[in-house]
Amino acid sequence: MHIRRFLSVTCLLGAPSFGSAQALHEGDQVPAFTLATLNSPRPVFSSAAVAGKLLILEFWGTWCSPCIPALLHLDSLQQAFPQQLQVVGVAADPEARVRTFLQRRPVHIPLAALLDEQALLYRYFPHRTVPHTVVIGPDGKVLAITNPKAITLTVIRQWLAGQSAPVEAKHDELRNPLSFFPADTSTRYALRVQPYLVGLGSQMRRDQTPGLRGRRVTFINTSLQNLVQQAYQVSHLRVQNQLPASRTSYEPANLFCLDLIVPPAESRQLFNRLRPELHSRFGLHVSVRPESRPVYVLRRLAAAAWPESNKPEQASWSGKGLEAEGSSVEVLREFLENMASKPVVNETNLAGHYDIKLAVQPEDKLPEVKLSLQKMGLTLEEATRTIDVVYMAEQKTP
């Protein structure tokens, strides 16, 4: 199960705080470094100890769904070249979390947990999204900074033979995405659209600047479907995308950036203001139809206590789970739906504000999520309900 709030082939890290003064590039010599590993006979990996081998550093996270198959792909390459290649995974996770991952998905490559944003490796190879792959040649120089899918058996053989093997370079944009849309608190209304921005993952930002908080939302490298989902505040499971494949494929031509600011009095209608733009700016016809669909129903166990919270409302979620304070159960329903295979309907009759915490991992199966919910006093069961389904199609010309 994994979060699919945004269509993306990368996972976004937090805003990087490391400097780039020591950043290394293709052709640069990599200084010797060590890593504490969690699944290797030797608890400390030393780059000096593998001098003369091809070395691949794979930056990833257990919470990042595209990272898992990428890691397994590199693990298979490690097994194919056991003497000439060394792959090391560097996870932006706590040590305990990586150990849990290893219990469920053992791999042959050594894994290290590295949360320190100021660590040498993050300064050598700054990045904003994972998976992020660095290839270091037998001579200790950077051969490539790329995506793991670019590394194949053929490419490895070429590198080991001393041949050139051009692979697509990965360049992350480290600047704050909001810097591409300058705005100040005097702006009452603005709607700006830009093409795809290279080096940034798909994301949505809610501006927290006093004066703009609550009335500004910025989409970076988003798809039309995600924009429809946000305009109607539904998950991908409640959208029927009838656009031709030429407009839905995940490629820069079909991704764009959008910045919206509304007047303070209209902050509660922030996402609704996107709806007319779907028609006028993007040529979409959008309709909402009630339909009977298979769903999961979220219910409260009879004896479960749910004390209300008076904390200020805030919530955040990721592939690691949900943490909310002073929030409605709708936040939990939305989180569950974005990681489920069917829409989730809230029938808990909990109408107040609560502190909610649900920890999950990308490799968790539904029974494990249900057990976690049961500890919270909730059940999740299959049923059929009538729900609103959003249809999106190309606008018909007269």
C-alpha cells in the first residue's frame, strides 16, 4: 500500500538545508568516506576498502514507494556482479525503521541509515528527490548522477570494460519552488501557470507566510488529473479520467506548474476557484455523477473512547503515516483512501476534533493497517455505497 496523492516517479524530501560548496559532479574525485551499515558482516562500510570496484550509492527512503523496486533492481545487479560492483543504500530514515524494512525485505546490499542533513555524503551529493543514484568509477571519480532505472546490465558491463556509457543525468533544483512565483501579502488575487520545471518532483505547497497562509496554493509539476482531484477535493479513486493517452502520460509536456492566490475573504473557497480554470484554461469538461461503488467503510468500535482535542488544527502525512492535532476524522479518511485500493467512506459518527496518529509503512498490507486502526478503536470493512465520481474529459467543440 502506498500514498498516491500525487502522480510521481520520485519522492520528495524535505527542503534541503545542506550547503552545496562541496557538491561533486561528474569527473570529480570523491574523498574517502565511511558509513555505519545495518546488514553487513562489517558494521562500517569504507569506500577505501572497495577501491578498484564500481561503486553505486543509492539514496532512498523506506517511505518512498518508487524507491523500493529501484533498490531491488540494484540489488539484482549486485548479485550479477558480486566481485566487480558494490552497491550501498543510504536511507533518509531512522535506524530502527531501516531494520524493520530489512526484516520484511532482506537485500544483499549493505544499507545505512543517515538522517543527518549535514552529513558529508549529502554535501557531496545534494538532492531534493529520491531515488537518487550516484555512480563512482574504480578510479574513485564520479561517473554519473542519475536515476536507478538508467543503470542496466549492459551499462554496468560497459563501465567495467572502461567504456563510456552515457546515461540520463539527474539534476535536482534545490531552490524553494515558491521562488519561481514571487508574491507578497499585498497580492489579493493571482493565477499563474508555468511549464514543467526541471529538477523538481511533483508537489503541492500551501504557503505558510503570514498574510498568505490559507489563501495560496502552488502546484509544481502537476498533472491535469491531480489538479482535478484538488479542485474537487477527491482522491484518484473517485476520478474517471477519460482524456486521451497523449494528455495523461507522465512526461514533461503533460506536467505544469500553477500558483493561485485568492482574497482573504475567499480562503475557504481556495480550491473551488480552480474549477472554472479547468474549463477555460485547460479545455476540460468535468462532471460529477453519483454511482454505486465497492468501498471500505470506516466505523467506530462501540466501546472506543475518542477524547476531543482543543489544540490548533494541523495535520501532515507521508508514506510514514499520519499525524494530526485538533483535526476531524475526515483527515484520517482521506489519508486511508489515498493509500487504499477502494474509496473510504466515514461512518464513525465522530464529528469533533481529535488528535490522530497512525503509523504505516509502504510494505504494510491491509490486515496490518486494520490492526493499527483497531488499536485506535476503529474498523475498516468492505461494503457498497453510493458515492460521487468525478468524470474528466476533453471539452467538446461546437
